[in-house]
Amino acid sequence: MANNFIPLTIDEYARQAALTDQKKGKHALSFSMLGVFGETGSLLSEVKKKQRDKASYLGYAEAVSEELGDVLWYLASVARRSGIPFSCIAANALDETRLADSADDSLTFHALQPAHIPMTTEPSAQFERKLLALAGQIGLLIDGYQSGALKARKQMLSCLTLVMRHLIQAANDSGVTLEVAAIKNQKKIFDRWPGDRTFPEPFDAAMEPEEQLPRSMTIDVFERSVRKQVYVFQKSNGVFVGDRLTDNALEPDDYRFHDVFHYAHVAVLGWSPVVRALLRLKRKSDPKLDDAQDGARAILIEEGVTSWIFGQAQQLNFFKDVKKGGLPLDMLKHVRQFVTGYESEDCPLWLWEDAILQGYAAFRFLQNNRRGRVNIDFRNRRLRIRELPL
């Protein structure tokens, strides 16, 4: 079988990374400097965690690969904002006798490291030393930038070359190739900030209509007092949906309206074991799907995700001031970890963000108005809400 793999060039990676850069303005270079410093600190933290929790810390190798990719991203950002081709820095780092100021368009990540790097599952003493050396060099980069000593292009190029050289050496001793780290980083950043937002196929596209989540549905949500207790009721086409709800909390927090988050999951993700149960749309024709994806455990997972995000949202004014692209990446990654093993783990992070922000826009409407008419529009991946007539 022919090998269709095309080695990733340094400059192609830098070009792709630039497409996902969200920071603009005069302080952008300072932001990138902070990013290099912070991600290197995260890399050191992974080593510390593995040393402290050797038997119980899982995912060390994967975490090191991810953090190396993040360091690369910010280093590419610093280079771009300094007007220096990333391949120029990498080529200089590879050859200690070279201090050229021009790009090398053909230079690949593969060329930066030995052909065979031994796999490692825990940090070696040598890796620790190389990481500390990398951190020290980045400290000099930050100090030089702050003091103004790197205003000249040649000085910046020289300092970035040394950082890249230390990064390559650390990667060699980590058992991770920078090519793998860069490719994984590309996948992550476009998962979060894509150039093309193409919606995935519905999970239940192959099922009969009676086992599909609604593509369009209207639900009236309103409060009503019953024996001096306020409940939230929901109706669709005159029929009650689910049970009446309270906050289930000692302190009122309006969680009684939380089903709107499940409706957002339906409208945007095309996924919600909770709504399948409420509307009796479980995929009984496929026992495996019915048990694993639509069963009680899946319902608990969705409720757990919803409750966890709610706790985060309470601290951020229920995401009132968060724009698209503004939810923390770590939050979205935690959500994906939560749903690992379930259909929705295949949803891209940007789509999860859409679902969360649309759900919370509807939630804030209900907080303010205490009632509303919710519309699921899956074909356009939209959850809409408007006033509900008295």
C-alpha cells in the first residue's frame, strides 16, 4: 500500500496555527509571550504530577504531547508577531553554525529529531534537566522582551533560536516527536476554532422517524403555584412534557428551568438521552443503542454534565458576556471527557460551545421572564425562545 503521509512543514504548521489565533491588537505579542511561559509551566507541571502520583496519574504521555504542541503554537505566534519565519528559527536551532534570517519552506518537523525516539511512560532525570533548561531560556526570552533588549530583529531571532533548540532537546528526551505534537495540536485548535463549521450527521439519521429526536418542536415553559409551592411546567401541543420541576436546592438558583439545556443539546448537538426518555424516543429497535446510548447511565451522564456546567456558569453571570469562541477551552475539554464513550464525544468542541451558549441564552430569558416559548430547530442548529402569551 502506498504511503500517502505528507510530512508537516514548519511554516505550514505556523500558517495553520495563525488561522486560529483569537488575539488581536497592540498587546498581542505580550499575550503570546505569556502563552509560551504558561504552557512551558504546564509541561513542567505534568512532570511534577507524574513524580508525585506515579501509580495513579494516568495519561502522562498524552499530556506531554499536548503541552509540547501548545508550546509550539505560542512559539509560532511569537515568531509571527516578531516578523520572523518559524522555519528560520527551527533551521537555526537545528544547525548551531547557522544564524540565517530567511525562511526554509521545505523544512519539516520530522527533520528536527532523530529517526527513532525511544517511547517513555514516565519522566527521566535527563528530561527533567532539559525541561528546566527550556524554562530557564524562556525566562530569558521574557526578561529580554520586558527590558527592551530584544527590540532588534537579530536579538529576537537569536533568543527564539535558543528556545527552539531547548524545546527540540526536551522533546527528544520525552519520547514525543514534535511532528506528532504539532499534528495533534492542529486537530485540537481546529476542533475548537474551525475554519469551516460543517455540522456532523445526526446520530439517529438511520433510525425510523419514531426513534429520532425532533427536528422541530415547540415547548411552552412556565411557572405555576401548587399549594404555595412554585413549580415549572412544560407543555408541547397541549401535552405536559416531563414532571413539574423545582430547583432541588436549599438556596433558589432557578435550576428549575434547566431542561432548556437539554433542549439545546437536541437543537444543536442532535443528542439528549434525557429528552429521548421524556418523549419516549429511545431506539428500541437497536438493543445496543437503547441500552448503552439511551439508557439510565447515559441519562445520568447528561444530567451530570448539565449540573457541572451550571456550577461554572453561576460564577460567570450565566455566560451573559461570553461571545462565540469565548468559553474556556479547558471547560469544553472537561465536557468531552465527561461524555467519553457516548455519542456526543464525537461532537466538535465548537459545536458544544454553541449548544452551551444557546442554552444559557434561553435560560437567562426564562430567569428574566419566568416563562417562554422554546423552539427546537435542528435543521439550522438553533434553539430559539420568545415570549409566551399569558
